[in-house]
Amino acid sequence: MSEKEKLQVTMPAALKKELERMANETGISQNHLSVLALHSLTENYKEKGSFIFANLLNPEHRN
């Protein structure tokens, strides 16, 4: 069995609400969705480096 560690994450209320909605729609727990997203993030970072953040840093995409 693999070793697991906990990570406490603080997020904006609107993001938490969207995560809850996604979990309800997919039937996948919020925790599992978060772990899937973190796997994707780390793999994309390994492959493309910090360029994966370019869209997020683009002023046109900021709220």
C-alpha cells in the first residue's frame, strides 16, 4: 500500500462551491477530484514547466 500524506488547502468560497458542484455532478468526491487535479498539475509542470501558468497570468483572463 502506498504512503499517503494530508495537505490542508485554503481556497476561495466560489472555487469551493464549484468543486462541490462538480463532485455532485460526477459522483466523484471533492478530495478525489482535488487529487486528480494535482496529478494533472504536476505532470503538466514536469512536461511544460512554468509555461503552464501563462494563461492564468495573462491580464485578459483575470477576474
